[in-house]
Amino acid sequence: RITIYQQLQQILGIKIEPAPDEWDRLFNVDFFIKVNNRYIGLQIKPVNDVSHIPQIYKEHQLQQETFNKFTEKFGGKVFYVFSMKDRNKRVIKNIEVVDEIKAEVNYLSNKADK
């Protein structure tokens, strides 16, 4: 069974790695993508149905400060990826996040101080 981060890795064609425990505690980041000497953070949130998403956005507002600290320290943004069950497998619910992550990868790839 393919996980959400593996699906994302296939879609993006870029390596995604599990974040160290310290990053999870300090920055609420589950996985990361390394781009040059910077990192993009990923927070993968399982949702059972669409009605849970407002609660998760509220939680996201509370975590925004830790996401900002991650960006200050590592240069890349943190993205929320919603995982929802569709029949027997999990799928990315907020598929638009894929384009946002691609844009951030491109932005960090093209920064001058590689």
C-alpha cells in the first residue's frame, strides 16, 4: 500500500524524507524535501471527512508560529497535506498543494545563494 508521502514523492519526482523527531516537536513537520541547502516542511494530516478540515485549519493557525520558525531557520515553507480515505486507499485531498509545493521547489532551486 502506497503512503501519502510516497504518492507525493512520485507526483513531484523528488525525494521526500521523514523529519527528525526534533523537527516534529519544534516545528510540527512530519517530512521534508531538501532543495539545495534549504528545506521544505510537510505536515500530513489524515481527515476522515471534509467536516474535519475547519478544525484542522484552526489547528494550522496555532501551528503557524512554528511553521514561521521553520522557514526562518531552513528557508522553505511548510505545507499541509490532507490525507483522506477513498475506498481502500488514502489520497491527497487538497491536491492543489502539489502545485504550491512545486512552486516552492522551483523558487528555492533558483535562489542565487545555492
